[in-house]
Amino acid sequence: MTKERILIIEDDHDIALMLQEMMGEQGYCSVIAYDGTSGLDLAQQERPDLILLDLRLPRMNGVQ
């Protein structure tokens, strides 16, 4: 069975790691991007099932 993939785009490392741990405990596979530009790149590469997106990010904000 394939796990659903979640992309976490969050510039606060502690929050991102906490979210990743919580998602893992629920059986989800997640990856983290720490800024908007790398988040967009990962979204295009990974094609996640869900994106958890911070709106205030460096390099490219969540609205862009």
C-alpha cells in the first residue's frame, strides 16, 4: 500500500520537524522545504498528495 505524501513548507525548523514527526506517527510520508522557492521545486518533483504551507516564507511567500 502506498503512503500518502505530504510536503511541509515551513521556514521554522522546529515547527517543520514537529509536523513531520506528527505526520509520520499517523502513517504519512513527508518531506520538508524551508523556503518558498525550494517548496515549489519539491512540489513539482514529488507531486505530493497534500501541501502544508506557511504563508510567510523567505525567497517566495506562500501566496506567490
